[in-house]
Amino acid sequence: MIGCLCIHGFTGSPYEVQPLADYLRDHTDWKIAVPVLPGHGETLSLKKVSCTEWLDCAEAALLELLDECETVYIIGFSMGGLIAAYLTARHPVQKLVMLSAAAKYINPVQVKEDVKMMVQDLREKKLHENELFLRYREKLLMTPPGAARQFQKVVGLARPAFKKINVPVFIAQGTADGIVPLKSAAYIYRRLSSAERHLYYSPEAKHLICHTGNTEELFKKVFTFLSE
């Protein structure tokens, strides 16, 4: 049996990776696991939650798959991509997929464009229709400073892991991502020890790469990479 662990991002939920998880369920008989990291989900409760708890949660889900399946893959989105890399360096994972992985974060050029669009929607009294504003408004209000520091600790733990990874890796990055800049994907690509590594830029995709841009093309590329 093949198992696939999908890990969502910081202040996120399985929603972020659900379209890809559903695609894999529809096209395979794999066992797909999509855990909710502590303090995350549709209602955030991140106060006093440590990055160790996030790592332990993802690792527990991975160990369960490794116990049940002969072959295991990991897909990680944003901070989940960093957790996925950290785990891949420590466990017998066969392939790794990193989506919008936040080794570096905040793309000032795209943020400027997104803010410009929000201001325009505000003037036209359509801000309540701006999906980016609606999705991140609550996150900004509900994310304590301590949680942001825990996220930074995950980044610090993941970066040294890149050079320890030698399994096949597929990296995908949206060209219109306002959270993670394009250079993050290139940074990860250069530091991997993997002989097989792929770097794909999804045209016009924003940070939520499984929900924006040409998702069908992205999902097909991920599926082909994992299936070959």
C-alpha cells in the first residue's frame, strides 16, 4: 500500500491542501492522511502552542503511515512544506512535494499589488467580496506574536534539513504569491542533495496554490511525479 501525508500551513487547516488530497483520492487507492496541527483548523487557538507540538503531530501521522504502508510520500504546503522537509530528512520517505514552502516569506511586490486591489475594492464598497482579505483578516487578528516566533523556529529547523534530503523532490511555487517570494523555491532547490529535483512555477497562482492558478495542471504534475 502507498501512503501520502499532506501537511497544511501556519494558521491554516486541511482546507489548504484539500483539493490536491481529493484529487489523489479520486485517482488512486492510496491512504491519504491530512492531520490538523495543534492550535490550527477553522478556529485558531495558537496561544501557548509550541512548534514542537506541530512537529510531533505531523511525525505521529507519518509514523502511522510508515507502519501501515510499504511506500510513503509527503506533501507539505507553506510551513507544512518545511515540516515535510524536516521529517523527510529523519524518516524513510520515498518522495517529497513542497508547495509554496516558506523558507523565505513575504513577497513585497505581490503584497503591494494585493493591497492595491483591496484598496480599490474598499473604494468600490466590495471589500467584503475580496477573498484574500476575508481569509487573512481573521488570521491576522487571531495570531499571537508568540505563534509567529514558533513559526520562525520551524524555519530554523527546516533549513539545515534540506542538504540531508536525497530522495526525489517536487517544488511548486505560485508566481503571484504575496506571502512566499519566488526566491524561496529557488533557495530550497539549490540546497537539496537530491539527484532528482523538479522546480515548477504555477502561473498566476497565489499563496493558496491548491486553490488558485491552473490547479488541474499542478495536480497532474504532482500526481505524475509521485506515480512514476
